[in-house]
Amino acid sequence: MNDKIGGAGRDLTVRVKTARKRSTSSTRWLQRQLNDPYVAAARREGYRSRAAYKLLEIDDQHHLFRKGARVLDLGATPGGWTQVCVARAGAGKVLAVDINPMDAVAGAQFMQIDFLSPEAPERIRAALGGGVDIVLSDMASPATGHRMTDHARIIALCDLAYEFACEVLAPGGVFCAKVLQGGTEAKLLARMKQMFSRVQHVKPKASRADSKEIYVLATGFKGNAPVENNIAVVTE
């Protein structure tokens, strides 16, 4: 995957001058986007966002998908992860959920709904035809620029996604969600390890090296089965 992305011309740097109405931070962001190989690859290969490569790399390493899987993509807009789900789930069912509208992705269903609403679990199980095999969340709350506030918000969002996943996952299911490194996610991991056979951190190469972004991957959902003592917890 990375060899494919790295191609000729990658070492050429596009420099952006600060315009009259553009802040210095906006100029830096634009320059980073223009020089990001994953942004270029997404544009070239038809993905809606560079985030698609994060999920592709996670699946390449940890084999989340299987043919026929029922997959739920929470907070799916703009649809980059949904596109990967369709490609990797084979003949399975893919449901993208977001509180905001999203252009259709071929091969996937879309439901515009707040996943925290009381009717959401039943509607999602009905749409997928039963318990969900994989619940994914690349959701992030808008950044405030205050490190501790942003960290707390994204952990809270991941916590909500985890609670929802426990409602809809089938036994043996997978949960993967974005968090930020910072310490307080340890409490969330401790809860996850009670319900999953294996819990670990993963950071795909497509996630920028200077970002605190990381993903928590929990596999082997136990459902209502008794909690075992020999739980594997891995932090990588």
C-alpha cells in the first residue's frame, strides 16, 4: 500500500504563499494538503478522503473484514471508510450512518440518523439483517485547539460508539474507533477488555506522524458470555 502511494514526484514540494485573507495556520494546512501523498492518492484512486488509507492499512495488518460480513460505519461522512468497507466486505452488507447527509456510495446503504437516538439500534439491526459483525468509527469532534479539551471530547465520543457497539454487535464481532493518546483512554480500554477477547492500539502509517491520533481495535466480542480471566490486552 505505501509503495503504491509513494510514487514519482513525491519529493517535490508545493509552497503556498500567505494570501491577504488567509491566516498563517490555514496556509500551513493548505501546503500540507497539497504535499500529502495520501491526499494525492485518494484523488487519483477515487476515495473521498485520505482516511480511507488508514482503514486499508488496519485491515491489511489485522484482517478485520471477511466475506459476507455485516458492517456498520458510524459517522460515515464523507464516505471514505464506507468505500473501503464495500470493497473489503465482499458480498456482505455495509451500512453507513451519520447525522448529516452523505452522497450515496455504491454497494452500501445509508441511514441519516443520530446513532444515540433510542430507535437507532433496532433500525440498524433491521437494515443489516441481524447482529453486526464490524462496527467502525472514525468520528472526531471539532477541534478547539485546547489539547485537554479535544482529548476529552474524542474519548467521550469513542466511549459512546463503544457503548453502541455493545448493543448491536454479534458474538465474535469487531470494534475499531479513533481515540487520541493522552492517558485517560486507559479507563475505556479497561472496560473494553471485559467484553472483548483482545484489545490493542494501532496507528496506521496514513495517520500523520505528528498527530496524537490512534485507533483502538477490539476483537472477539463476547456478548453476554461470562467474562474470562485470561484476556489478552496489547498496547502497541
